Amino acid sequence: MIRASGLTKRFGARVALDAVSLEVQAGQAVAVIGPNGSGKTTLLRVLSTLGRPDSGSATVTGADLLREPERVRASTAVVLHHFMVYDDLTLEENLRFAAALRGLRLSDATVAERLRVFGLEARAHERAATLSRGNRQRFAITRAFLGAPRVLLLDEPLSGLDEEGRALAERAFTDFTARGGTILATAHRDRDAAFCARSLRLDRGALAAG
Amino acid sequence: MSFAAIVGKDLRLEFRRPETLLAAFLLGLGVLLALRLALPADPRATGAAAIWLALFLSGTLVLLRGFAREHEDGTLDLLLLSRASRWGIFTAKAAAAFVSLGLLAAFVTAVGVAMYEIDLGLSGAGLAAALAVGLFALAVLGTYAGALSARARDRQALLPAVLVAIGLFTILLPCVSATLHAFFGETWGALADLRFPAATGLAVLALAAVTIDRVLEE
């Protein structure tokens, strides 16, 4: 589960997060809806330990964000705007590398099985540079499920996906929460957060229950 | 596992797209040629200076790629989100840089030794020590400068500036002197000169151990 209290983050004079407090229970998917620049990405970066809050506190699966960042990272997977893939590595190499970073060694069968879930198995030996934006997003979501994370932080996870990709992703997210996983996702509009049971509104860094 | 994975990934990318390494080889060759033609003095003296100048300049190209490649699709975040510590990421990238610089040094040194007709029988041990210590210091300093500039807007300019500002007197000149001693068969003299680059490499390593969490923070 995710618990945040008074999270504040500034970039110079600009307040990106203004005392954000929220709670997401295990088995729940919650969406943070807001326009561009409202602080959605900053919130996910802070909760994933990529950004450090100026004040406030948070725990992810019981681990404190500032005191136990390694524990937070061990239980969390993140899908961000950029796809975090190496263009000159093949999809298989990218997946194996990401797995190794999580302490996993994948068998050939596991690689094929993982890529098959999002229809990427035929592209396994192609360099990531050849992938479309939608397929990169499919790959980023595939990678997020490596190592059985307990929490998914998803920054506009359906963006760039075609109808089939959206359906596959939504089913994967729904299955994940059904197994007890926790999701905090961002979106511009409610339609892109249909897999979430609850939504919150974020505007100019401040949160209000929707 | 993360350490080996990052080293392996960096080296695989280096060879998957070898333009940078090839450009470094060409730059090294160009510097050697230019100095050979411009400075017709004692071949051992100019040879030592030419080899290290070529290595320093062409090595900068290799070092520039270290953290720069982590910006192409936000992959620095992938590393930072992994179970590897920031220190682990730093040391893995420094180790990969050391291997790449080693390949470059093998080429530049072989060409330099042939071009200046240097007798390696007399100077092999001292030269090997100078290369090992000098490249260690260069890899560590270059990787740290790369990490420092990872979040900087003008990162392409920052790294060479840091390398020259710090490395000129603490790595380049002592390594030239050590190599010169080696070429004259004075192995102990070479080792004495290597105190400076060794100390620089260790000092930057210690600095990185203390500061790398902050350096890579957003």
C-alpha cells in the first residue's frame, strides 16, 4: 500500500507538489487525474524515490521513502513517460538487463512468455530503436511486471497504445490488483483510468478527492 | 549481478555502435601523427608525451559516452530504480570505462611504440604500470565527472572541462613522466611518478563513495 502525508516538492520558486496526502490500499488502483504540469509525474517520481520531497513523508509497502529507499525500490515498479530502453539493444537484451537489475536471471522460455503477453515475441531479437511508440509502451509495461512487484506507479500508462494494447494493459492491471497489488496511475482524463476504482484530482500540485 | 549486468551492457553498447570507439582510435592516431611530424626531438621523450596526449584526448570521447548514453531514453532512471546502489552503478560504469580505455590504450600505445621505434624490452613493465594506473585514474575521474554532469544541461562541455582542469596536472603530466622513465628503463622512477595519478584515482573514488547518492539525485 501507499501512504503519503504532506508531500511537497519545489523546483526553484515553483511548487510542483503542494502538501499532497493520499492513501492507496493493497488490491486497489487509484488514478491521479490532472492537466499537463499539474504535478502528476513529479508525484510518481517522488514516490518511486527518483525525486526527493522537500517536506512531508510517505511509505510504500510499509517502507519509508527517505529512510528505506532500497526497500521501496525492491517492491515497486514504474512506468514513466520515457520508455527507459536502450535503442541499440534488442528487446530480449533490454528485458534481460532490466531483470538483472532486479536480481533475476530469465530463462529463454520466460523471456518469450513475458514478451508474448503484450504481443512482442516476434520482435524479441529486433533492436528497440525499430519499435513504434506504442510497442515501446507495451515493452515498458511488460518490464514493469518483472520480479513480482507489489506496487505499480504508472505515468499515463495507456498513452500511445492502440485499442488492443489498451485492452491488454487494462487486463494486466486489473489482474494485478485482483492478486493484491497496488496501483497509483496518472491520466489526463477519466477514460484513460478506467481500470482504477477511484480517482483523485491534482491541479497545480494540490490534490482534491474526485 | 547488477554490477556485472551494467558492465556487460555498457560494453555491449560500445561494440554494438562502435563509432565512438573508432572516432577515439582515429583521434589518437591523428594526435600521434601530428606530434611525430611536428616534434622531431628524442623519440622517447616525444613518444611518451604523444601517447598520453593521444590517450587523454581520445579517451575523453569514450568517457563522454558513459553517462551520456543513459540520457537517450531516460535509462538513467532505470538504473536508479534498480536494486543496485548508486555506488554500485558508479563502480560498474567506471569498470566498463576502464575496459574501453584499455582497448583504446592498446591501440594507441602499439601505434606510438611502433611510430617512435621504442624498445619495449627495456620499458615493458614500467609502461604497463603507467597505463594501468593512468587509465584507472582517468576512468574514475571521467566517470565521476560524467555523473556530475548527468543532470547538467551543458553536460557535453562539462566533462572535458573537469577532465582537463583536474586531470592535466594529476594524471596526464605524471603519466608522461612515468612513461618517459619507463622508456629509459627506469622502472622505479616510473613507479614513483605514478603516486600522483594513483592518489587522484583513489581520492576521486573516495569522494564518489561519499557523494554519489547526492550527485545522482534529482
